[in-house]
Amino acid sequence: MKELYKQLFQKHNLTTNENEMGTYMDSLQESMAIGSWEVNLLTNTATWSTMTKTIHEVEPDYKPNILEGINFFLEGYNRDLVTKLFNRAVNHQEKYDTDFQLKTAKNNLKWVRIVGYPVIKDGVTVKIIGALQDITDKNNLIKSLELKEKLISTTFEHAPNGMALINLKGEIISLNKSFCGFLGYTKEELIGFKVNTLSHPEDINIIPNNIEALINGTLDKFKCEKRYFRKDGSIIYCILSVSVLRDEINNPIHFISQIIDITERKFAYKKVESLLQTTKNQNEKLLNFAHIVSHNLRSHSGNLEMLLDLMTAEIPEQTKNDFFPLIKEAVIKLSETIQNLNEVSNINSSKKEKIKNINLLQFVNNALGSFRAEILETKASINIDINDKTEVSIIPAYLDSILLNFISNAIKYRRENIKPVINISAKKTKNYIKINIKDNGLGIDLDLHKDKIFGLYKTFHRHEKARGLGLYITKSQIEAMGGKVKVVSQVNKGTKFTIYLKHDTN
């Protein structure tokens, strides 16, 4: 190595003083992180430069020998290979340039590049001289990049979404298994294929209309629903997402297309749409039927009641039997049932334009006014916590009915000898006005009646005026306005109904 540096000094008319040349060699090796080494076969000695010692992490005064130098290399493949190459350089005068892994004096693993050159005199190898470079960082970076490339490649290949790289001409240059699987082709069949030729005729212009925007940078990506023809001729519905990959100077290189198969979801959605339309039609028919039946039955029940009243007035002797009272009671109950069913059928027939923004506190006070006598009689305590600015978006007649039902129940189903306490509060949440109506009455056994509490003709306490219709109608009215209702109750502790109604900003 010294001969090489000496030639460089002489070429540039520099002083060839041994000390200066040695300093220059050390400085150059340090700046390049390259050390030099030499094995003199005639004296069986080894020489390492300062940088070579630094790479091996030995002391500056370390005196190497051939065997110790070999033993720095990892036992096995690396040590065997460096021994083999060194011997070939000695015996066959072959140079070598290879990467090895070694363990330093401080037990750190390093990757090094070693170059070995045989020095030949009279046909005999007298020296092996060479260079040694620490390539640990470079090698780790390469390994890291290889790992990332493998990770990206594996992710691309096995991604559940169909993925393809498309050149600027619209031809497929690479694609994954899912893309092939979705369209029913092999990779070989699709490479070089113009992807838009697989498009459904009605969707064929979706991509061209967006490509110019992608290329000129006004769009980073676009997403759409698109149909393709599979190899077997069937249609696949997809969510297509296309983005553009650019080089370091922002020129477009190719497009990245991703497709998600939504065929099953699409057909399921169409089926649901069909079922919803069928349900809507059936509901309309049922509503019409309910109106017709309730109207006609109401006429007939009214006629029956009138005839029975006439019999009582005109021919009273005919009513003096055991059957007439039973018939009259049956007709009265029939009229009540028809009236109840008419109330239920009228709930969903209300039009949306009847929904208004109204002051909640005002309606609560109005409702309580209807029970002034009962409140005085029972000595009920009423507590209201509602902001006087709170508004709800509702059908006024429905809110009247809802409040009257809940307040009536709180008074009607009070505990004997216990003064009723009714707490009414309201709080505004993101989507609703939450109204709580809480009492200290008889309560309801929710373990027993949880699934029946809002059922038609369901009663939970013995009371002469209980019809089992109020909670059913109330829940239906709340839901008809886009709200919901929940209940918490304990027997002999009381009940809390929580009503969720939309506020005026909805």
C-alpha cells in the first residue's frame, strides 16, 4: 500500500517523507473509513493500519498476527470463506473482494468489505496486501430496505383489496392475487392488458374523465363505484380508488388502482330496498284497511248501540232478560275497542308538516294544569327543572298526549298512603332533548314485564281505568316524531321514563 501512496506523492510533486506519508495515509483512511492490512508471507507477520485497528476495536498498540486476524471472523461460514480466499490468493495468486461478518474485540458484530491482492515476486506470492472497510451501516440500511421492500411486496401480493399498477397508457404492469381473483383472470392474462376495456359500457368514461386531473395534479386521487366484466361474463360491482405515483421532480410515473368487491353488498342492498318498498306498500295498504275497517265498524257499532237504546226506550219488556245486559256490555266494549284501534291507526297518518318548534316548559305547565284537581286531592309534589328557553321539534298534539299519559300514570299508580312526588326535568344533548319524568309510585316489575311494557293492551296494575293502551300509543307517537323512550323502574320504589325528542336545530 505504501508503494501506491508513494506514487501518488511523486505524481503531485509532494514530499515523500515517511512520516508525512504515514500521516496522510492515516488521514485518508480515516476520512474514507477504510483501513489497510498486510500479511508478509516471508516473515509470517501481519500489519494493520490505525483504521483497521479502529474497525476491529483493538488498542492502538495492538500487534496482530495471522491466526488472531482470522479468528475475528464469525466461526463457520465467514471464517471458512476468508480462510479459503486467503489461501487461494497465496497458492493461486487470485485477488478477492468480498463482504464478511466479524466480531470485534468489544464483541460488537460488524459487516466489513475486504479486498485482498497477492504481491508476487519471481512467480512466488510474498505478500497479501489489502483494504478493509466498515460497511455495517450501509449493510444494515440495505437489509432494512430489503425487509421493507419484502414487506411492501408481501402486503401488495396478499392484500384483500385488488391492487394493480397501471402505466400512463392504461396498461396493467403489475397486480396482486385479489385483483386477479376478483376479475377471474390469471396474472399472465392481465399483464399488458388495458384495464378500462374490462369496464361495463355505462362506466367506461369514469376513469378517462378523471385521468387528466390526476396527471396535472388537481386531484391526488379519486374514488367511485364501478362495474367490471369478469372473464366468465358476469358483472362485478367495485369501489375503485385511483391515485398517481410521481418521481422526484413530480412527474407522474404510473397509477395505483385499488378495487373492493361490493357485489354481494350491492345485491343485498337491492334486496333490502325491495323489501323496504314492499313493506312500505303493505303498510300503506294496512293503514288504508285500518281506516276503512275502523270507519265501517264504528258505524255498525254505533248503530248497534242506538238500536239497543231504542229497545230500552220503546220496548223495555224485551230487555228484561239475562241476555240483554250481556249484549249491551259486548256492544259497549266493541265500541271502545274500535275507538282504541282508530287512535292507533291515526298516529302514523300525521303529516310531517305538522311538526313544529315549541317551548317545552309551556307545554309541561299546560299539561299539569289539566291535573290540578288530582294534584290537590292527592297532595302531589311536582318538581320541574326545565330551562324556559328549551324548545323541541314535535307534533304539538302528540306532545300533549305524551305528557298527559305519563303524568296521569304517575298520579294514577301512586302508592297507598304515600304522597306522590313527580320530578320532570329536561336536558339538551347533541341530538335530542332528554326529558325525564320520575315518580315514587307502585313501579313495574321489569324482570317480569320488560318486553311487554309498551305492548298493546298490556296492564301491570289493577285499576278500573287501565286500558293497556296509553304506553303503546305514547311510544308510537314518540317514534313517529323520530324520538325514543326508555324506562327504569322498581316495584314500590317508582318509575322513571326518559323521552328523547329532537330539538329545534335538528
